[in-house]
Amino acid sequence: MRAAADHEYTIVNRNALLVTRHPIVVAASEFIDHRQTTSPDTRRAEELAAATCLPIAADDQLHNALFYLYWRDQKLTLRDQSTKNTVDICIDFCAGKHKHRLQFGGGYGQPLARAINAKANETDNTHKVCDATGGLGQDAFVFASLGCQVVILERSPIIYALLQDGIQRAQQDQEMVNIAQRMKVCPMDSRQLPGNWTEASLPATVYLDPMYPHTAKSAAAKKGMQTLQRLLPLEHQLSGGNPDPDAREEQSLLLSALQTATQRVAVKRPVKAPALPGPAPVGSIKSPNTRYDLYNAQDY
């Protein structure tokens, strides 16, 4: 990864033009198409910068950033320039891979559905799930497609903005609107779960997918996850937090989930990874590469 301290940026401000240093920025202009024709309207960029607490960089300075947010073809996109190969990440629930998952994902019999206790005979919106580690929203989309009412928590302002943009666009798509309307994203640290719900809104299941180091075997298939593994520690460090969550933070996350769910907590882990520190799971559901550890929330 390139050293963040070596980069200078021309920061665009309504009142001044100044030079500062920052490894994560917002592009000043909108990219209208793949020819990268820019729009002079910076209103959305200013709103995004305010929401994410990031500076706005002039277009000719973007090559210096490790990461930057920009609008491309009306989709909010995160460009990862922190390694040799540039990667663009956007959340598009209307893309082919999500439609393929709807058709061939296994329905209520798939391990993920069994892990959150989703059942086909439940009426729409009766099973409430909190995805407390939202990430790029793939699992939350599956929950919503199974008829669950899903609240996604995401403490990263950057990932929250990507999720919010993806959900809003899906709500305008005729094929995805019913699923997207069951998804809501909130900017919150999952360890603040207890006390932030009314009795009637408490989720039956809290789902956790903590960040876990990727392996060379999974590198090619999970470029989005690799970008998160580079971005989030840097983002937490810039905000004064701990860039590398330790066992105490993971245990705190699990206990917060157990104190919030009314039925169970499901934790997604690589199949050979240890369980999260803290209470032992009461069972697990396995697939070839993944294990879902289950905890009975009614015991806490």
C-alpha cells in the first residue's frame, strides 16, 4: 500500500482553494459515462463530503488518493487505488449476480436462510433481522429476498453511503422494489445495539459477519472484500479508532448482539476459523467454505 503521508491534494471548497493531505477523498465532479466526461455541478459531491466528513479533491489530484468516492453512471462508486490494480466498488442490487442469486441461491433451504431462521410459512415482514455488520449488503439482500424485514447497521460513513445509494436505486427498479423496501440502513456502531430499539422493533435474529483476513485462495473471487480490508482500518485510524479490532471488541460485539436479539444470533465464519471470543455457540450450520455459529439469545 502506498504511504498516505506522501500525498498532497488540492481541496475544493466553496470559500477557498487550499492544499492539504488526506488518503480518502470525494471527487469534485460527476463522471457521466465511461468516457469520463465531467459535470460542473458539484452539489452532490459537497453533500457527500459533508455526510462522510471527507475533503473534496479536484479532478486532476484524484490520482494521488488511496481511495476516492465518485459518481459514475448515476451510481456512487468507491475507487481503490491503494494497490497496483485499481478496483471500482459500487453496490448494485439490480445487477445480474443478485438476480442469479434469487433464482439459484437455494431459497429457504440454503445454509444462510437456516442460520437466520427464515421460514417460508411466515407472512411478509414478520421476521425481523438485524445485519449488524453490513459490509456490501449481499447477505442483507438475501434476507430481504426471503421476506425478512432487514435493518442494516454500518459504522463506516463511506460504506453506509454506498449501501444507501444501492438501496435507493433498487427501490426505483420494478423487479427489485419489493425486496429493497424491506431493507433499511442505519449509520451505527453495532456495539451500540442494546438500548436503540423499541420493544416492538427488536429483531428476532442479529446476524454478524466480522471482518476476517482473506487468503490467497479467495483473493480473486472477493476483490470487494479485499478493498474493505484495506479501507476500513485506514478509515478507523483517521477517525481516531482502533484500526485492528481485538478480541475484546469482537466479544463486545457478540454480547451486544445477544442482548438485542429476541431469538438467536448467527455469526458467519470461515469454516476452519475459531468461534468469536465469548460465550460458546450452541450449534452451527456448515457449507463448503463457511460456518454459521448459532447462539440462543434467550439465554442472555
